[in-house]
Amino acid sequence: MSLPAGNPALAISSLSIELRVEDAVDAACAKDLAFLEEKLLAGQSVLVECDKELVLYLVLAVRNRLRKAVTSTGKPPRLVVVDGRGGPEDRPSGQLGRMIDQLGGFVRGSVDKTVIVLPHLDVLTTTHTGLTMEAREAIPLLYENPEVCLLAFRDPSFEIPKVLLGVFAARREIAGIPREALPRLITQREAKALSSTEFDPFGLYKFVSGLNPVRCRRLFADLAQRVEAPPARPNAKAVYVELRKQTATDDVDLPNVDIDKDIGGYQIVKERLREELIDLVATKDQQKSEADIKTVEELLPRGMIFFGPPGTGKTYFAKAVATALNATVIVVSGPELKSKWVGESEENLRRVFRRARQNAPTVLVFDEIDAFAHARGTYGGSGVEHSMVNQLLTEMDGFRKNEMIFIIGTTNFLESLDAALLRPGRFEFLIEIPAPTSEDRKAIIDIYNQKLGLGLDEKLIDHLVRRTEGWADKEKGLPFTGDHLFAVGRALRRQQLRTGQRTFSADDVDKALQRKTRRQVTLSEGEERVIAIHEAGHALLAMVVPGARPPEKIAIAQDIEGALGYVLRAARARPYATTATELRAEICVGLGGMEAERLFCDDVSIGAYGDLQSCTSIARAMVEGHGMIGTLGPRVILDDGDRVSEQLSEARRARIDVAIDQILDEERARARRLLSEHKAMHQTLLNLLLERKVIDALTLATLKI
């Protein structure tokens, strides 16, 4: 039975009334059985990889086909099965021992037109540590008679010694069922559990595409026990949900991550995923024509790469995609696939893809895909990575178009991936999941605030958003991400349970942000005064320098980064169009702490070390990277790695040093001048800091320059 050219739905009356499992196997595996028949009639040994529950039915189907075959002598081949069944005259040994005895008898007594069937070759020879005793006997037997024709079966979850592969002239993997055979695997009574009049094989197929026909018949037989769908009220959606639960094996996950309710912010990423995949799959499910369905299937991307810094939720996004597609998700760590044994890494990949097919629709996630799929020729290992990249490409190219299997690779290092993976048709889309913006962080905090029942008000949420601007770990270059915000939420919830308090303060939020435990620093009055002078200098200049970001909080208390005092400033309103004036303002404010010490203490402390680093870096970027110094022209230094020094003559290098020093000297002079002009305000900030230790935004708003 073939599908109609127009509407893919079939009249239920056209389906079988009764159906044997044998008939279902014949229908679903017709091409595979034809292949086996052809090879066996030609006297070639064949190794079949398939599920154990399918083996018996395949043997019976092959036997029936060979009996009908007409050879040159008019006599079909004879099948003999090595299954280890004991007889009254057999020796009292185990089943494996009897299998060896049977195999030896058939091999040594083999005559023309005999096919020896090994339904349990994997059980007979499987080992992970070395050859079993049975394998040591079986291997010489299988090579003893080159004229023997073998039909052996192996479950993909079992390993067999590589030496055995040379025995077989042909190999065949039987996985899943073709869509066109699906109407021949279900009866009228079973189909009526979905709809009273029509059977839609396209809607059902995506939930059973990776199953073998024996498993399908067991699932469909359960449908016959359900109440029939009433007229004009299809029950397919509810049945699909139940099938989804039954077809998902124990080693896969059925995620429940709503892309809107559980993931805050990232609107651009969400829109891209909807446009390129989620909405397209929904459109496919709504099509009524087979031609239209196949057209949409051709458009579906098979693979995507999610890249970005650690902790931004790349794997979580993959689970959200799986939830939207009603798919299972299999998360595989790249390093886990690699093995020191030759060929085992590639076998691990094949096994993962087979598991994805069996649980389709599936989103297969390769976490840290760069661990084995980095650019070929760039590593110095054993070469296993090269083979794994080739195997990955082979598996991706081997998908049927109508199989609902999508591959997502996640990486922190997009530039390290092999170029062959990134071409269209494989990993077709490269979607960046960056560190969250202030709007993203607010949306993420809102979700955790509700889920954890924290009761944070808008003021505290805004404070947390501002405090997570920039780097979580500056030395390692790690930004604040959703993981950090989740950790803050859990810390506040633990505090809530521990103390019973219902509301939080900004100090509670700051404490929750502090992930490293540090020894408490006790300051003398003199040290505290120097720190207060320093921070008041930063804050004052942030208030008066044109283009500077105004202060929102000043404190002489240990910061989450370990500083003994800090000034929390507002985020830049337009960070993507920062001007030279604004960069100079940052330098001036950065030098304000040291200049305040110099002006009001007649000395300087070591506390300006970080400020000087930051100011020098900004000035260097203005000169070397942004072309902001007119006297040097528009030329900038290109990032050519070790060849940077070759771009500069000694004369130009000297001019660059002069330009950097000039910027720093000019802003240092401006900082000193403004501090002198606003000495009274500096004293006011100093007194408030020494008295309160913290000056919040409300107090700062009352101060007049």
C-alpha cells in the first residue's frame, strides 16, 4: 500500500482488519529482505545489525524467500540455525558450548546451497576485555571453510571482535521503518483510536520512525484496547503524547523546558529558533499534501551550533527546542565519546546516533563538541579525532529526510571547529548565545524570583542587574551569566529558609553574589580614611566629568571581587557607540582615586594598581585600536599574533608611547583640577562614607554639586 499523491490521510477502511507480526516485518523490511536474498543466493556471507526482537522474524522471512527462489539447479538454499538448543544426545554443556558444537558440525559438514544462520553471534563472541573462550573457538571455525555462506546477526548494543568482520562480504543495518510502510503496520481498529475515519501516517510516523516493526506492532496492539475516537473529534494528539512516553527509553530525557516561561530574555535567539526550526516543524504538521510535507522536510535544518561563553544556557536552549518539538533529548559529552581503543570512539558515535533514531523525534546534543570535532590538522593526538569527525559527518549524511532527528552542538570555541561541520547542510546555523544583556538579566531574575518565591522588589532586581554588569571573573574573562543569577537566587532562598526573613536588602544581594570565601579584613582608622578618600575621589569625578557614568552606590566595605572599597556606577546607555569623550571620561574617573590621595593625603597608596591598569588599557586601545588620535592618522595595529611588532617602526612605536602618555597626563591633570574645584563636595562624601560606610543612590540624589 502506497501513500496517495494528494492528501496523505488514508481512509481507515483501506487498512488491514487483522495483521500478523510476520506480515508487518515483510512490509517494513522489504528492501532489507531483498538485499539479504540477493547476497545469500550469490553465496555471500552477510552480517545484519538489528534489534534482538527482530532477529527471529527476519530469519523466518529469509527462509520463506529462499524457499521460493529458483536457482540454476532449481533447488533453493537450505537454512540451518545455530541456536544452541539441546537434544537428547547432546553433551551436558551450556547453550554457548552447544552453539560451538553445532557451528563446528555445520562448517565441517557444509554442502552446497546451505546457509548457516547465527542469530546470536554477538552473545557468542562479545567481550570488552578480550576474547571469550567461545570466541577463541568460533573465530577459527568461521575462517576454516571459505565456501561457507553465513547469515549472522548482531545487536548494535553488543561488541564483536573486529577480526570477525572479515568473514562477511556484506553488512546491513536495519534500523527504523520507512514511512511508506506505516499503513501496512496498523489495523483498522488500532487506527480508530486516533480518528474515526482517517489515518494520518505522517502525523504518527515521527513518533515511531526509529522503532522496528515488531516493537511497532506491540505498541499499536495497545491502541486496540483504547476507546475509539468519536466522529469529527480526533484523539490523535492525546495518543501521540502517550506514545511519546512509551517510545522514550530509560536512557533518554523527555524535557519540560518552555522556551518562554523557563528562559528569560534572549529574544533574538528565540526568534531565530522559532523561524528556522520550531515554526517550520509546526508548519509541516499542518500540511495536508504529501508533496507539501516533503517540501518542508527538505527545508528543515539537520544541525545547529550553539556557541558562546560558559554558563549562558546553550544546553538549556537545546532542551527547550526538544520540548517545543515534543522530542526526546540525548545529551552527550564530547570527551566521553573518545576512547583509547582503536575504532571504539567511532563505534560510540554510531551507537549514539542509533539511540537517537530509536527515540525519534530526538534532539541530539553534543556538549563540548570541540573536544573531538576541532579543525582537522590542528591537533597532535592519535588521530582518533579525525576519524570521529568523519564518522559524525557520515552519520549526519545518512539520515532519512523524514526522520525527526536534529543535532545541536555546543561549544565555547567556535573558531576551533572543523570547517566541514560548518558548511550548509550539516550544522547549518551558527547561533550565538552570548552573555545576557541587562534586559536579559532582568528577565532571568524575574523568572527565578517567581520560581523560588524570593519576593524581590523592582529596586532590588535593578540593583542585582547593575551588580552583574561586566565580569564575574575578570582574570579568566568570564562574564556574568544566567548560572550566576540562579546561584544568587538559591543563595537568597537558603538565607530565607535559614533566617525566616521575608525581605532582602542590597547587602544581602551583594553577599549572595560573593562566591569566594575571603578572610575578613580589619582596617585601622587611618587605612579606612585613605580608602574613603580614594573612593570619594572616584565618585566625585563620576558626578562632574562630562560623559562619565554617574555613581549609584559608594562603599568602604569589601567588594565581591575583593576590593576594600568600591563605587557602583550606572550602566552605559549606549554601549555600542562609545565615543572618545566617554573613554577619556573613564580614564579621568579611574585616576580620580589616586589623585584624591595625592591631593588630600600628600601621598599615594598601592590601592590604585587596578585603576592604573584599566586606564592604561583604555588609552592604549584609543591609540592602537580605535584610531582616535589625529596626529597618528587612521592607521591601527592589526592583531596578527606574534607578528604585531613587525608592523611598527621604532619611530612609530615612540610616537604611540608619547600619545598614550599624553592622554594619561591630560586626564590626570583634569582629575586633579576638578577635585580641587569641588573640594567641599569631596569632603561631604568623605564624611558620609566614614559615618555610614555606604552611600546609596537615594542619598547621592540629594547631593548638589
